[in-house]
Amino acid sequence: MHRPPTFLSDWKNDYQKKLLSVEDAAKLIKSGTRIFSAGWAGDPDALINAISARSSELEDVEFCSNNSLRLAFNEPYNDGHIRNNQWFVGPGARKDIQEGNGTYTVHNLSKMERDMAGLSMDYGIMMVSPPDKYGFMSFGVMVCYARFLVENAGTVIVQVNRNMPYVRGDSLVHISEVDYVCEENSPIASIPLIPVNQKSKAIAELIGPYIEDGSTIQLGIGAIPNSVGKLLAQKHDLGIHSEMITEGAMELIESGAVNNSRKTMHKYKSIGTFAGGSEKLYKWLDNNPFVEFYPAHYVNDPYIISRQHKLVSINATLSVDLAGQACSESIGSRQYSGVGGQMDFNLGAGLCPGGQAFMVLNSTANTRDGVVSTIVPAFPQGTFVSTNRNDIHHVVTEYGVAKLRGKSLRERTNALISIAHPDFRAELKAEAKRMKFI
Ligand code: COA
């Protein structure tokens, strides 16, 4: 049961009393329970491995996380001792989820905590930085929903890791709030830098002129948002209010293009809810007052997003149909990713005075069946719509920008065909006519 953070002059004693070996911490887990982990690089890797090693002793345990780097519990969902339930699917868990060794929970990141609220969370586990002089540890690169776990899980176990950056914002947990501590200094998971390629550069150059100096930027996950970030170095007085703080954001702050001076909220600060990048980024974030992290229920709240100065959101998608719906998380019915905050930022940018949202994708994709158009007449059966057609403003490929906001079905269909790869335009036009879209 949660206790509020309490000032303890002898917090070091409290820390020592709560300290266990990683193996002993893993032994706390009982059958018939749910473990909820902080997700992504906030998953306490050593503790999870130790729980995994005990898997055969446990029955009917559910392990929930968000974008785990790899599935420690890659057992068939129904037959395993520990069932895996991911709230975002990234490269780490993708294959296992697709093969049925786990499942995915559907949600928008802004509402994740509301969706978690109905669950019994027997254990909340997370990786944190070492304590500061008052006994506060930082959630580091995964602030997201960590505080919600601290306040709502039956038993809170933290893995203290000296490699976890101590980040600023609403990002701290006090030793008095946790039940057990274990220690292991593993490297913090990183995302390899995606080099800018010709297509992503072309897309970035198309978006560049739409972004005014002074805008507040959100850059999503993927190669194209990264390329847009590089191009923004030529702008002035930009702000950052983004779900993820990346290497690109660091470079923009260092270059001076981002100074957050025109922000309506959190002036002079870049805001995020988690970070993903290299060790260099994590070292840079350590105690860095230029960047603050807040829970996702705040950063991704479409109302908060809408209050930013000229919010521009740039998110990648996998496929768009002629009605203007975007599928960003599945290939057919195969779960490939999650929606994360994509929907939140499209909605928030739509409500923001002067706000703009861009959904970006390459016009073609290489598949087992050859090269396919990512602009399609209609999605194949089973495809999941991630961002609905009412909230999408612009769709961008290397062939141009299709403006969908305020456009009729006829206009949006023509606009989308005009940015499809030329080899597929005739086919798309014929299908659009058949469907009476044009
Ligand atoms: N049919 C079949 N395959 C397709 C496809 C289609 N229509 N469209 C894309 N693909 C394939 C690509 O060919 C590529 O496969 P490859 O790696 O074998 O070449 C893969 O799907 C996508 O490439 P990936 O490298 O994973 O793309 P990315 O890193 O640029 O990420 C998204 C793109 C859409 C997966 C990612 O942006 C995402 O997860 N978005 C949703 C979440 C989000 O936007 N959150 C926003 C807030 S941070």
C-alpha cells in the first residue's frame, strides 16, 4: 500500500533495510498474481531475468509492460507459467507477440493509466537511478506511468542502476515509497541511430516549409520523424513538447534551434515522458535542467497538447487508405507496433490554434510479395486503424503533401492518389472510381 514520500533524515538506513539481492527480490513473486513493469528501458532487466529463471515454479502470473526490449517470458500465452501482456509492441517483443507468445493491450498512451486502473497490480517493478542526497531516485528514461505504479501497486520493487540518468520534472520516487530495493548496474537499453536516407530526407524537405519559427514540435518514432528533426536545425525559437525525447531533440537543443522561448507552458524547457536513444543521450539527460519529464497522462493529454504554441506533430504510419485512415501498428492483422501517442498528438494538434499534424510514410514498402503501395484503396481484412480519418490533417510521402483537413471524400481521394507512387496511381484511380469516391 502506497505511503506518501516522507522526509527521513536516516533514509540511508531505510534503503539498507529494504535492500535484497536480485534473486531474493524475484522470490517475492507469488503464483496467481500480476506484475506490472515500467516498460521500455525502465523495465528492471536483472530482476525480470531472475523472475524468468523461476518461471517453472510459478503458475498463473501475468507480466504486463510497455515495449519490453525482449520477452523474458516467451512462453505460449495460454500454456505458460507467466503470461506476457505488452502495452506497446516494439522490435524487442514483436516476433513473440506475432507468434502468440504474448498478447497486446490496446490503448492510447494518454489514457493508459485510466485503462490500468481497473487491474489489480500486485507488484510494480521498475529501474531507477541511485538516490540523491534526500533519498529520491529518478525514473530516468521511462517516466511515463511509473508514478502510477508506485501509487497503485501492492508491492513496489525497484532495481537501482547507476547508469540510469537522474532526470528532472515529475520524475522522482522516494525511498519511503518503495517496499524493496535491489541493485544491478546493467547498461540502459539504447535505440540505434537511424541514418537519414534519400526518401526520408525528401519527406522532411516537403514538411520543412510548413514549420514556422517559434513552433512547438512533437517528433514520433521512426526514420522519417528523425529526418525531419535534422532539417529543423535551420529554424529558430522552436519548442519541444513530445512523448519521446530523442537524439534528434538533443541535437536541436544543442544547435540553438530549440530554446522553448515562445512556449505557453513550461517556458524554456523541453518536455517529454520517456527517452530513447544512445548512451550519449542518457548521459546528456542526467541532471539536465533544459529537459523535464512528466507522466504520459499529462504530456499526451490532447488538451495539454492543444495549449502549446503552434504545435506541430510528425508521426510515421505504415499505410493509409483512400478515405484517409491510417494504419500505424499492424500489417494486415499482424500486430507490428502500437499506437502510443499518435492519436493523442493528432487530436491535440487539431485543437491547437495554428496547430498542424503530419502523418508520414514512404509511398511503397518491400514485402514478401514484392513492392506494394502503402496508399491503398481499402485496408486488407483484419487491419487495425490507428488514427482515424476525422483527425488526420496531412499525409506526406516523398511525392508530396496531401491536405485532408476540411476536404470532401472526393478531394481527399484525389490528394492521396497524387502522393502515391506513380506506378500505382492508375490502379488506385480505377478502384476509387469503382468505390464511387471520385
Ligand atoms: N505492407 C507491408 N509491409 C509494410 C507496409 C505495408 N503497407 N508498410 C511498411 N511495411 C514494412 C516496411 O517495409 C518495413 O519493413 P522492413 O524493415 O523489412 O523494411 C516495416 O514495415 C516498417 O519499417 P520500420 O523500420 O519498422 O519503420 P519505422 O522505424 O520508420 O517505424 C512505424 C514506423 C509506423 C512502425 C512507427 O513510426 C510506429 O510504431 N508508429 C506508431 C506509434 C507512434 O507513432 N507513436 C507516436 C508518438 S512517439
